[in-house]
Amino acid sequence: MAKIGSWQQANANMDAHQPSHPSHLFTLRLWLEELDDGRKEWRGQVRHVTSGEARYFRDWQTLVEHLKVVLACVEKAKEKTPESKGGQEGES
């Protein structure tokens, strides 16, 4: 039972260190693919958990650029909501 106790303690520690600011969760899947000429190449998929949007990539630059676009869109959408402007919907 020590493993369960350790897991519960680790989980409690993670909860205690959650940031107070919004965060974004992505899953990243990587695999090594063999090409026709015998070379191997890393491939990947990144998925924004909240929206479900997924993108495949073959190089790190494509991954980084996609993350920048997704996060910029999230921030723009957040700026347009009434809550982010300091008021509540329906207030004058």
C-alpha cells in the first residue's frame, strides 16, 4: 500500500503547485518512421486538449510555429470575452 500513499502524496503536491494563471494543455505524440531509402525520421502530432485541434509535423520548427498560432488565437479570443474586459455580460 506504500505505492498508493506515495502516489496520493505526489498528487497532492502537484495540486499545491498549480499556477494561479490559466494554462493550456497539449498532448505530444512522437514516433520514428522509416523512409523508403532506409533513413529514419522523427514524426509527431500535437493536440490541443481543450479544442481537440491536432497537427502533424516532421520538424521542430513546424511544431513551435503551430503552438505560437494556437496560443495567439486563444489569447485573442480571451480578450474578446466580457469577463476579460472587467465586466459581466449585461452590465453597462
